[in-house]
Amino acid sequence: MLQPHNNDLHTSNRTIDLARRIQSTLISNTITEASWQKHLDDCLQFSFHAAMVPPCWIKRTAKALSGSGIRVASFIDLPFGTMLTASKALEAAHMVSEGVNEIDLMPNVGFLLSGLEREYYADISEVVQAAKNIPIKVMLELPLLTPQQRDRAVQISIEAGVAYLKNASSGVVGIAKPSEIEYLRRVAPLHIHVKASGGIKTVKQVQDLVAAGADLVGTSAGSAIMREYLTGTSAAGSEASHY
């Protein structure tokens, strides 16, 4: 494993603190067993908070990471959020049975934009209920919303029982901004956590987002970020997708 260029205990503790803020993400339609294994190897090397994998890889990931302390995370209906609500709830239940520890949910943003708040609420709450005690992190897609819609998305999501508010799903929607995280932390009760996501590729981004109030950050550049931190050399974008 790569060691910090400054090997004192303080630096080592800071390294662990940084890694434990990161949910390392693997999202693609061309994931092979080899790329999945590399993802897990990186998660184990750096002791990330969680390995984010597609639903079809949950069971293998849970088995491979058993006893490591690294959580297994996955997602529902990314990127569009347009599955039937009942299908989302059914998938959540199956994911729990496969061993998932956390679920990131893409709600139907179109419902919110249409003023169909009852449908938007149900799209989230039915997944929360189906997942039982598994934390649900809702992807709010803040860059697509007006200030008033943002407020309603947050309020409805909290009422629906989510554990985390997430600014966006990916860099395609918008690069995570400290101002968005500050907003979520300001309007959310203390028991609701905040996750930052979207185009996070550098140590500074992670540090700025955490300083703004993010409990976790989701990124496909987790390994590159840790190597930048450990060596002082940036490799931003070299292995990252939009997530």
C-alpha cells in the first residue's frame, strides 16, 4: 500500500480520515469481473467508507468485503429515475437480501417539476419502507431545480424518511459545489446526513465539500484522489467517469 510521504502519526490519521469520507464508485455498462475486482482491491487498499457497485454486483461485493469494515453501496434507477415506483421498491427489497448496506435512490424528478408532489413523495417513501433499516440517500439533482423546488425536494425527501440528502447524481448534472452542500446542511435537521457527488476528482474538492458540511463524497476518482494526497501529484480525471 502507498504510504504518506510524511510518515508521522498525524499524517496517517488524516489519510484515514480522508479515505473514510469517500464512497468509491464503479458505474458502467461494461463492468467486467476484472474491473470489479480492481475496484474492490482499491477500496481495500485505501479503506474507503464504501464500495459503490451496480445492483448485479452486490452479492459478490458483500462476500468479498465481509469483515473489512467497508460498506457495500448501490443505486436504484440511475440516471433517469423513471422506473415504476413499485419496481423501485421491489428492487430495494432484493438489494437488501443480497447484502447491500446503503442505497442511493434516483427519484422521479419529473414528478417534482410537474408539481406532482404526492407521486414524488411516494417514489421515495416506498423505497425507504422496502429497504427497512438500510439508509436511503436521495439524489436531488439540485442544478435542475429552482430555489423553491429545491426547498420542496428537501422537505418532501425528509418527510419520506431518507437518511441522506445528495446534491446530484453525477457530473453530467453538475459539478458538486460547496454552496450546494452548505445549503443542504443548513436546511436539513442534524439527524439527516449530506453526501456530495458530481465531478469530484481532486483532494481540494473533497476537503472543500467536507468543510461545507458533507459527511460523505461519492466519486469514481477515489483512488486517484488518494494517490494525489499521498504523493502530492495530481492525476485528476485519469481514471474517473462522470460519477
